[in-house]
Amino acid sequence: MGIADVLATVNWLAVLAATAAAFTLGAFWYSRSMFGNAWMQEVGLSEESLAKINMRPVLAGTAVLQFVAATALAAFLGAGSTWQTGLQSGLVVGICWIATAYGVTYLFELRSLRLFSINAGYYIVTFAVMATIIGAWH
């Protein structure tokens, strides 16, 4: 089956919902009430430096990239997935692919376990949530 055939089976409303969920989860995860302060400290950002950033392109780029990730995840899961297989697959993707890739990079960049936990944790939860939404929405 070609990529066009796979994309023809994608539930685009589920992809949009998964994208919105990932975006919302990111806003919460990196908020000051969750891990935002620790994340800012680990990456060397301050309130002043963040205030100078034009967030429109950052947020737009994030939305596009989350949409691409959700689309790829939907294609990977296939039309026969359920919320359970979605959850399981999302955890496998988040832990075994995303977190391990971060791990390798962070080891070579000598980044902290704290930063790894914040960023990899976000993607583990995000891919589990996105895949659960996609799997459940049939």
C-alpha cells in the first residue's frame, strides 16, 4: 500500500483533535505551574528573554509540526486501531523512539537528566494521548 492509500484512510478530524491535544498539553506542561520554571532554568532562558521573542512564528511552527506528527502517527496506527492499541503504540513511540533519540542527543550534548525528563516526558505523554485519540476515533 502506498503513502497516498494510507493517507486516504486517515481520519483528519482525529488528527486535528490530536494536534490540538498535543498543543494544549504542551502549553500546560511547559507552564510555570508545571515544569516551565525548571525548563527555563535548564535551557538558560529568563522572563526577560522570553518577553523579547515573537511567539507567533514559534506557535505557528509548533502547530504545523504537531499536525505532521499526528498525521504520521495516524498513518502508522492504521484504520483498524482502537484506543487501547493507540495508547500502547503511542507509549512505544514516545518511549522507544522519541525518548531514546532525545537520550542519545542529550548524552552527547552533556545535558541534564532533569531537562531530559521534562522534554522526553512531554513527548511520551503527548504521543500516548495523540495515539489514544486517533485510535479511539473511528
